[in-house]
Amino acid sequence: MQLSLGVLPEEAPLPLGPLPSTPAPKPPISVITRNKVLRIADAIEARRDDKQILAFSPEDFIRFGLPYKRIEGSRYERRNGGVRYVINAAEGHGVPFGQDRLLPIWLATAYLLCGQPEDGVIQFRSARDILLAFGLPTGGSKHLALKDSLLRISHATLYVYDERAQKDGKTGDERLKFYSYNIIEEVDLWIHKHETQVNQYTLWQNFITLSARFAKSLRTKVMPLDLATVRALKNNPMALDLYVWQAHRSWELRQKGIKSVGVPIFGPEGLLAQLGSQVLDEAKARQLLRKNQRLVEGVWSGCPNHLTHDGNRLVLRPAEDLKEAKPALPGVTSRPPVTRLRAAAGAPPQQAADEGRLLVRRPPVEEE
């Protein structure tokens, strides 16, 4: 058999369309966003694996919070039901705000780790360790920001007025009830302007002395928190306050054996009033609260609380206890490796100018 090879008819060329364009490269993820995601993941994994680290909040800072942003003037006032809170700031320093709310948490936790000494002294390794505790950058600008925060907290006086109806039924006389206190009595701390290793002169020669009343309040009652959750929410003051407040209320419900309770969002004793929100428009307030509650629930896996569909109430339920969690902070221990000194022995005289020693001493005040 013979095979013949024929020539196939020539096909018409196919029309060519425009070549597909190369997709634009996605913008790189910023360091801030990446770190935020990692902090949230750390908090979720710690709860899942029962490896949480405890921190503590002073009781007064659960019932009222600092302003979210810097405010003009030297006075800040808030009302929570029948209790009024006033912060008076010393001239030139301003009212504590924003991330300054991290310092009371650090002070309460560090004071416990130091063994709750009667003299109220917290001895620790370095200012850098305060920043590390909350996952903050440790560059020179953050050290200066920490210095400003310490000065605002140190020079602020807090007044708490109990104005709930307290009258004598027979005479009609009213009872005046209030107390005031400062948080910090003395600071002796080396502020490093550059991110360098702590040298031999400053190692473990940093301390903060709490006021007698504040130290006594910490020995009486503090609220346990999850440190990883605080780290994850540190850049969102309202979400952080919302987490601290809910952790406290859910912990109380478990202690009292109460299954659930609904808290109104609006009104003089509502949630927004307790958080100190200044938003007056109800629609915007609901939107803001939903946004921050989503942040809390995203970090607090298994959060037992939720907003109702209409956004008018927050339903609270008991929270699970932190299983075998223990407090820990970088550079804080009940037995520091050196004896506390008022000044580092052998430090050259020019060191204060070179490294920026922060020294604040409040005149002693007799407190009950």
C-alpha cells in the first residue's frame, strides 16, 4: 500500500486580542500592620494553649478611664452614675491620655511581682523593659514618650467624689464623701536616648515609689487581665478600656454565680457613660461601639459577651478563669540581683546629662 502525503489547506490566522496586562503588585504589608496581626495571633494562641500571662489593673481605672486623646487645659472630669471623677494636672504636664493608661497596669503588675512591699517601691532593670512589656518599640523616641507619660502620671492628682444620695432622714443633712490621691510619689529612672544596652551604672538602679494610698489600694483589690490581649489592643484606647471593663464585669459574674446581665448602652449609667465616650449622636455611638467590640472579640477568643442586634444593650456572661496563668514582666522580680541604691555607685558625674536621668520627688503627704 502506498501512502500519499497531502498538503492540508492553510487556515486563516486567528485574530490576536490585546495581551493580558500584568497584574499590579500588591502593596507591601506595613510593619505596623504585620505586628498588629502577630499580637492578635499571640493572644489567641495563648488562650487556646492555656499559656496566658497575667497583668493587673487598679480598681479605679476599671470604673473610669483616661481621655483617649490629648485635651486642652489641666482638668478632666467624668461621671459614672453617682460617682464623679476629676483629674487635676500640674501646670506644664497636661492630663494623662491615650497610651498613658498602660502605666497603671504596669505599676499594678510590677508592684505585685515585687512582693507588694510596704514602702511602695518598685525596683526594675530598665525603662526599656516597660516598653517591652507592652510590645512597644524601644527606639529613642519611644523612650522620650515614656518619659512624658511618667511625668503626666506623676503630676496628676485624682479626686473621687461619691455623690449618690446620702441624706439623714431626720435632719435632711447631706453627707460629703470623697478621697484624693496621687499614683506616684517618686521616680528615679535612667532614660536612654538611644537603643543601647543598659550599662553597668544603670543596671537595676531604677525604681518608682508608689503613693501610700495607691499602694494600699493595690494590696486590697486588683483586676486580673490577659497581658497578650492588652498588648494587642494598646493602640486602640477605647477597645482596651472596653476589654478591661468587660473582663472585670465577667469575672464578677463568675464570682457571684450570675448567669447573665444586660447593660444599657445609653443613659447616665450606661456603658458609654462608664467608658467616658463623648460621642453624642446615637447612630455614631453605636457604630463606634460595634467597631471596638469586634476588635475585643477578635482578640478575646471565646469572649462571652455580645451586643444585641439593635445595639442598645451589651449582654454580659461569666468568663472562664485564667488557667494556671501567672504574672510576669521583663526586668521585674521580687529579688533583684543588686541592692537598691539612690544613685548608681561609681557613675561618672556627667552621666545624668549624657543618658537623661528622670528624677521626680513629691513632697511627703500623710495619708490614711
